[in-house]
Amino acid sequence: MQTSPVTAPRQATAPPASGSGRFGLATATALVMGNIIGGGIFMIPAAVAPFGTLSLVAFAVLTVGAIALALVFGQLARRNPRTGGPYVYAREAFGDFAGFLSAWSYWITTWVSNAALAVAAVGYLEVLVPIGDNPVTEIAVALAFQWLPALANLAGTRYVGAVQLVSTVLKFIPLALVAVGGLFFFDPKNLGPFDAGNQGWAGGMSAAAAILLFSYLGVESAAMSAGQVRDPERNVGRASVLGTTGAAVVYLLGTVAVFGTVAHDQLVHSTAPFSDAVNAVFGGTWGGSVIAVAALVSMLGALNGWTLLAAQAPYAAAKDGLFPASFTKVRRGVPTFGVLVSVALASLLTVLNFASGAKGAFDMLVLVTTFTATVPYLLSTAAQLYWLVRGASDKVDNGRLVRDAVPGLGAFAFSLWLLAGAGYAAVYQGVLFLFAGILVYVWMAGRRRSAE
């Protein structure tokens, strides 16, 4: 038997027994789908309209990559069905430091993204309830959007799952109605040019992909919460694929429906493309209110799921001595300390956003998450390829090796595309945030060695 080129990590906790989790397949699928579909779906058609219908081709290619990544997470969960997902896989394959970088990077992504979601929710609420340009009111509303999902998490995984199921159904219904109903009113004349940006196939697809790439963040949700999933060896992979596929269907059909019901010249300048599609199909101006309600439900569901994930990565790392021990405190199946710290940091960032002169700092941090989100993906797919290579040296069946390697290589390429789409500024700033965590790693590793 060959030995790993890195120090084998200690197993601080045994994998959960099959059937011990509280999330069934339906809830785990809703967690994946709910976290992928946040508020971005409501702006995607207008965002990619300047590139023409070529962007639909880019969307289809990205969908294949996202499903490949979901398959990889399912394969990795069968190997090690612990809570922590990407952190667990990176640490098992490459050691403590890689695992810490994955957990640290993912944690930054979650609480910064939650702040961004809460700020965006304020904008949608103003469509329904006039808030006015009052920073105090805006801060109060944004904090409510963060703390209500946090309270649901603190109540236990049973309530997290219930909120996720309900919010996913409520957000899916209006989006599906627009996506499917809009196809009956589809008019090819509304599509506009195939390559509206005149950048050619390669240039147009890359430009559209840079916007669309992050639509599938959240595909790892079931793997991250594997300890709460019943029969995780089977259900994590199923939930990842089903949730990603479901989100893809909504994304693609919804975007096609909007492209076909709203004139291209109007869509390029639209600030509410789904509302414009509803108005074009049914007449009137009530579409804005309907879509605003759907968007708020969508973002509340995403905040509920992402709040749970924000506590899972540091929890798993803390169990292995790589994060402070306080993050291991669990109540009713939820890492309570991690939830509280994450929502507190997101709340602080939200307050800074609405404070005078802090908008630039907030935008910069949101940009950083486009990089930090890809680090756990790259490390996870690299871990899968690493185990496949080791298996090949142990003379595993070649047919099975090829079958597992194809989605692994596709997922790695997808992750690299995510990284490229983040842009130079995001990569530069993200690396600084990532490496700043090394101080935390040094402190925790030093204390652990002293205690041995």
C-alpha cells in the first residue's frame, strides 16, 4: 500500500452513521436548489442581453460544468460523508494547510454573500413598501433579513429544513410560471442578434460566461451539510445533481422565456426583466410587485441556507483543531457559535454599506467572494483527481477510472473558468484575504503542537 506524499490528517470525528441525519433527500435537494437560486436569477436575462442569444449557449455549457461538479461532490461524499464538504475533502487529500485554506475561503464567501443578499433584499422590498432614503430604516430592514434566517437556524436543523423546503417551493412556482408560461408567448423577433456584442463565438461566450459563471455557486450545499443528511453516501450526490439540475432548468427556461417575450432593445436596458416579461404577457404593470415578492422569498431562502453553511466550514475545521474550539458548539444539530459569529460579521458589513462613504469597501468585499468561492471548488476537484490517480496506481478497473475521471476533469475546468471569470482585481484582492488567514492557521497550529 502506498503512502500519501503529505502527512495523513487525524480523523477528529468519525463519519456520521447512515440514517442519522435530519435532512432527507427532498430537504437536501431544496438546500442545494435554494442556495443556488438567490436573487441573481431576476437580473440575469438583462445582464447577458448585450451579448445576444450567444449567451444561452454559454449558459448551457456552464450547466454541464456545474452538473459535473455536483457529481464530483457526490463521489467525494461517498468517500467521506462528514460535515464540512470541501474542507474535509481538501484536508483528507492534501493535509491540514489545504483544508484550512478551503474552510477559511469558504467562510469568507458565506458571510460576505449574506450581507450582499440582505442589501439587495432592501431594494426589492422598496418596490412593495416605500422605505425612503433613510439609512436607519434601511439598516434595520437589512438586519432583519439576516437575523430572521439566523433565528431559524438557531432553532435547529428541523426548522432550517422546513424553511428551505417552503421557500424553495414558493420561489420556484412564480419563476416556473414565467419560464413555462412565457414560452407560449415566445416571439423570435424579440431575440435580437445572435452575437449582439460583435465579439465572435469565443469572445461573446467568455464575456457572457463572466457574468453567468457565479449563478451556480451553492452546488456544494449538500456536501457541506453531509452530517445532517440521512444516508449521505447516497443522498448527497443525488441532492447535488437534482438541485443543480432543477436550478439549471429554471435558469435556462426563464432566460429563454424573457428573451422571447421582451424586445431585445428594451431588455438590454431593463432593471426588472422578469417583471417586464410578466407585463408583456399579461399586460398592466403589476408584474413588478409579483416579481418583487418572489425575489424576497428567494433571497430569504438563500439566506436561510447560506447561514447554515456559514457555520459548517468553521465547525468542521474546529473539530480538527484548525479553527477556535468555540466553533464546535452545537445545539439541535446546528453550530450555534458559527451562526452567531457569521451573522454578526455580515451585519457589521451591512451597516458599513449603508454608512456614509463605505460603499466602495463593501463592493470590494463582494468582488472578493467571486474568488474565494472558487478556492474550495478547485481543491475539492483536485482531491477527487488525486484519489483517482492513487487508485490507478493500485490497478483499479480502467473503465471505472475513466468514468469517474471525466466529471472530475470537467469540474476542474469549470472551477478554473470560474476563477478566470472573477477577473484580475478579484483574484488579486482575494489572494490577500486568503493569505491573511495564514496568521490564524499559524496560531492554531502552534497552540495544537504545544498541547501535544
